[in-house]
Amino acid sequence: MLIFAYTLLLFYHLNTKAENTLCRIMGDPKYPLLSQDGDIIIGALFVIHTEVSLPSFEFTQKPQLLSCSSVNIKDFRLAQTMIFAIEEINKSKSLLPNVSVGYKIYDTCGSRLSSMSATMALMNGPEFATRDRCSGQSPIHAIIGETESSNTVILSRTTGPFKIPVISPTATCECLSNRKDYPSFFRTIASDYHQSRAIAYIVKYFGWSWVGAVSSDNDYGNYGMAIFLKTAQEEGICVEYSVKFLRTEPEKIRKVVHMMKEGTTKVIVAFLTGFEMKSLLEQLTVQNITGLQMIGVEAWITAKSLMTPNSFHVLGGSLGFAVKKIQIEGFAEYAMKAFWETAFPCSFNDEVNCSRYQDLFVVKNYNEDVPEQRFLSHVYKAVYAVAHSLHSLLKCKEQAGCEKGPAIQPQQVVESLKKVHFTVKTGDHVWFDSTGGAIAQYEIVNWQKKSDGSLQFKPVGYYDASLPPDQRFVINTKNIIWAREKLEKPRSVCSESCSPGTRKAAQRGRPVCCYDCIPCADGEISNETDSINCKQCPGEYWSNVEKNKCVLKAVEFLSFTEVMGIVLGFFSLFGVGLTALVAILFYRKKDTPIVKANNSELSFLLLFSLTLCFLCSLTFIGRPTEWSCMLRHTAFGITFVLCISCVLGKTVVVLMAFRATLPGSNVMKWFGPTQQRLCVLAFTLIQVLICVLWVLISPPFPYKNMKYYKEKIILECSLGSTIGFSAVLGYIGLLAVLCFILAFLARILPDNFNEAKFITFSMLIFCAVWITFIPAYVSSPGKFTVAVEIFAILASSFGLLFCIFAPKCYIILLKPEQNTKQHMMGKTSKF
């Protein structure tokens, strides 16, 4: 119980001591560069000087204040614009009519240390030390700044817990769109989300698929470049290299320049702040690197300080996105005169009290840069946004003025800013979207040289995110002057486009934009530029020589117009003619013994069948049709059976004739001329029956054979039924073998002219031809299959013609003395 009472007393003592503690500054206060008192105070952080001298941090003595130098005229103009807008508001009778607006503008000198110090000074103020207790109330109602994204991130994170609204006129990092992390942040400029994507679109528009990327190693560069790289990948753009650096890293800058020099790409996307761009430009100038097509961002593309004759040698023709140029009426005159008379804290002659401002006097009589300053309107709109939000909170009315009740809390200003919607005198509508940003509207500018030699930022197009997607991006290519002052657009590709007839094949280990162009395979085409795959032609089509179109395949068949067809046709007709001559000779000598021997009727029928055999070979030549396919195979089968039947009849006649010479033999009675005719007819009818069945059940038909050759169609006759064709050939072979056996048995019979010997030899040739025909027929491709079949027909026909009729013709023409019955019946072994 005693311990509990003691604890209560201790907490009471500590609480009483805390309440009586006086607020006091730890160290020297930081004072604003420019300030003015008012009922409402707006703070601002600008980089009015760019170089800072850091004090010694040896901790042996109290650190001195930071020393800044080198005036940054761009941010100085922003400070002037802010004061100009505040003075306009203070003079206005409609906006905050009875409320005075003051300001505190701090110079951060481009240093994060100085920026943090200025932020704490804005949040606290030096005057609270005179009070007895800490009020817990911020002396400012809003902060305008900073101009760099990374410093703005620090500012917003520092002021965020206190709900102090921060409105930046130039911080574009997409990271600041996160309302969870930066709930009190606003900006009068668009997020880099739109600019980064727009850069990728313009690169795609000009057909550059191979680019280099350089960025600042800070929030601005890292986030902006990340969005660009993602969009570039979606659009099929490849990045040869992506490097980043800070202006404080000279060695890294030299490496970046070396990489740009050695790279193969001629287009560089430079997502840099003005400070990094200045450092990079110095190295590019030193190493005399020219001819690179730079694609810039709003941070540097219209920086007047960068555009000099020396820099134009390197950056001439640069193309990039800039914020819209909006002139503020009356500001140019104000910046030249009224500012120095009313807002500047000292006069030029007061050297003792003005040492801090001495270097600012150099810009007093200079205003040539004002027309090119594109961010002034963003500061102007930021000040008016704060004024309109306060106007709403104070319930101001033009006649009655504003209510002056309880002090306005920063959180109230934040909520009011989300609702503001007004139009400034420049004609711009001011409002903040759900991320606290403004709508993206850019000009596309081009670094050009005028006819008089002066340099300019030439507008050549625009990008407006408020328009429909198909109308957002407009550019006039004809007005662009490219790197090295050329009129022709530079090319920047890792690999040239693959023409129709080829396809892209990725190079191993390299980006997808680096590829080889591989010709399409036979039978495949590509009819587009940069085709990824080749398309297979349909069945009856084949690729042309260029491989960019499918054309009908060449149809091949044995025709009468080609050499092989002409040769085979010639021999076929030659065989017909030769057979006809033999028939004529036999007809003229029909009464001679050698013609009458062995049934002259069968000889003439054999000659007729041989003529048909020679003629049927012609049906195999020419374009196959339904009728020709049926005719060629059936005619072949029937004529050859007729031919072999005749030969078989003659063989049987030879056997029967010699059998009839034996005593008591009456064999010729049973195999006379009538029986011989019936035998030939019967054998032939069997083949006719086989052919009829074949034609009726599964006839031969024209067939487009695409198996042998991919590039052409073999038009041939399909057998229809393999069994039918085999039956036809088998039947011919059976008769031929039977004839060969009988003739072989009759060869030794005594006779001066034993025809069985010649029949045996002819059947031997016939069988040899058709036995060799089978493997040749199976293995021969295309029209050669038909040629082999014709050759077999002609060879066997000539074999029969020569073997059977040549000896008789020889005797008739050259040995007529032997063409007698006595000689034919003589007992000699001469033959």
C-alpha cells in the first residue's frame, strides 16, 4: 500500500515539473531567407542556392551555420512567384478579404541537412521561446516545397505526423502518390507515372526498340525509371543498359559516360534531375561524345542554364516532355522592380546587413529567363490552393469578411484542400485527384537552333492525360530536328527487322530485341515483318521462293511434252509401226511355209495384240483422269493376256504338232484351229472378268500423291484395289510361266525351225522384265513409277516381237531359199 502511494506521488511530481518546463531552442535558430508576417503563414522550402559548405563536425567546438553559394535562378523565381501570388491575395477583396497572408521562405541550399533544419524551423518557429510554455501549435498553415522529390519525401514524412499540408510545385515522384504514407501531401504537377509511360510511348512511336537508360539515384530517378522500364517491356522495347548516379559521384559519372560511348544504342532516355544532368553534360562535353538522341524529362529538358552553344553540340536535337508554359500576367515586371522594392529584405547599399543576400543582387536586372520558366504557374496555383482552402474554412464572404474564431488546425487545411476546385487568372482549373496530384499535361519540346543561330525549345507536340486514350499523344514529326541537326530520324535497333519470308530467333543471353533472322523452312511462310513464327502452308500449297506466300504446288505427271514422255511415246509408236510392218510382211507372205507354220491365224492375232500392247502404253502418258486410270490398267491387263494367250496357243500347237507325228496319234483333232481360238478367247475372258470385277468393286482413280515430294503433287492413278491389280498381274504371270514351261519342254523337239525355242527365249525375257518391274515399280517415286510401268510394257512387247517374229522375218527377207516346206521339215540341228 505504501509503495502504491509513493508511485502516485512520483507521477504527480513529474507531471507538474513537465508543465512548468519552459520551451527553449537547443542551438542557434535558423531564420528564413524571405519572410513577412500575417494572420496566416505559408511556409516554403526552395533550393535558392545550389552549393553548400558544410561546417566541421569534429565535435571540438560548436558547429557553425551552413554557408550557401551559387544562386539557382530557377528556384529563386519560384520564391518570387510565391510572394507575388501572396501579395495578389492580400490585395484581393474577394479572397480572404480581411485576412493577411504572410510567408516564410527558407533556402535549403540543395542539402538534406539544411532541408531538415529548415523543416524543423518552419514547424517550430523561433518566437516560441518567449512564451512560458510550449503551445503545441504549428506557426504555419501549409508548406510549399520542396522542388526535388527525395527532399519532398523527407519533408512529407517529417510533417506527416503533425498533419501539416505540404504542396509541391515540382516533386513528381510516383512514390508520393501513396496516400497511406503521405496523407497530407499535395502537388500542382502531375505524377511521373504519366511522364514515364509517355516516354515509353514516344520511343515506341518512333520505332526505337533499343535504348539506353540513365537516371538519378534518388526517389525521382528510381521510381520514374522503374515505371519506364516496366512500360518499355510491355511495349516491346529493349534496354541495353540502365545505370544511375548522383551528382556527388564523379567516378560513377565517368563510368556512365564510358558506357554510353561504348554502347550500340543511339537513343538515351535520361531520367535525371537538372543537377545530375548538368554533371553528366560536363563529362559528355569533355569526352566530346555527340550524336546521341536524348529523350529528356521535365526536370531538365527546358532548363535554360543547360542550353549553351557548347552543350548544344552534345544535346542538340534532344526531345522530351516539359510542363506547359503558362505566363502569369504582371509577374515579369514584378520580378524586375516591385519585388526588390517591397519584398526584398534590404537595399543594395546596405552592405553590412545584406551580406547574406549579396549574391542575389546579380539577378536584379535580369529577367530574360522568366518567359522560359515553366514551373512558376505551379507555385502560383499552390499558393492560391492554400488561400481557397482557408477561405472556405474561415467562411469568408466578400462584404462581411472572414470569421476569426478558433485557430485553424493543419488537419482542417488538409481536408479542405481535398475539396478545392477553382480557376486562376491564367485560365487553369485547379483541383487535386485522389492521390493529391494534378492532371498530366505536357508539351513535347525539341532542342533546336534558329536561323539566326540562337537556341530554342521548340514545341513539337503534346501529351494530355485528360483526353481519350487515342487523342492523348500528338506529335508533328516534320518539325523535329534530330541529333547532329539531322532531318532524318535516327535508327536505334539491336537487330534489323526480319523481312517477310523469315522469322525471328532470339539470341541466347540477350534481350528479346536482339535476334537473328532465320529463313522459313520449305513449305512455310511468313508474310509479316518481324514474324515470330513461320506458318505451314495448307496441304495443296507450297511456299514460293521468297517464302512470303503460299502458292499452289506444281502438279507433276508424265506428259507428252516432256523428254521422257516424248521418248516413251516414240518407242511406243515405233513398236506399233514395227508390228504393222511385220503384219504387212506376213500378210504378203501368208502362203509361204514359214508363215503358215504353227497357225498363221494365231500369228496375226499375236501381232494385233502386240499392237494393242504398244498402244496401251500411251494411255499411261498424260494427265490422269477417272476414265484414263481405268482404261490404262484394264487395257494393259486384257491386251497382255490376249498376247500371252496367243503365245500359249502357239506353244501348245508346237507340242501338239510334234505329238501328232507319232504313230496312232490323233491329238490335233482335239486342238485344231477352233479349239485354239476358244482357248485364246477363254483365257482372255477370264482376264476381262477380273478387270470388270476390279472396276465395279474398287476401280482405279486419279490421286494426288503428296508423300514423295513436299514441294509438288504427283498426280497418279491409284490402284483402287491392290487385290484387283495383283490379280491382273498374277493372272498374266501365271499364263507367262505356263507358256514358259511348255515352250521349255518343246525346245528339244526336232525341227529345222522349232518356234518353241524362240517362245522360250521370249517368255524368259518377258518374265525377267516383269519380275524386275515389281521392285522398280515399288521404289520409283512419282512419275517414274509410270515410266517404269511403260518401260516394262514396251520391253516385254519388243521382246515378244523380236524373239518370235525376227527369225521368221530374217528368213523371209534374207533367206528366202529356206522358206520351203522341205526345209522346214528337214532333220537338221542347225536351228
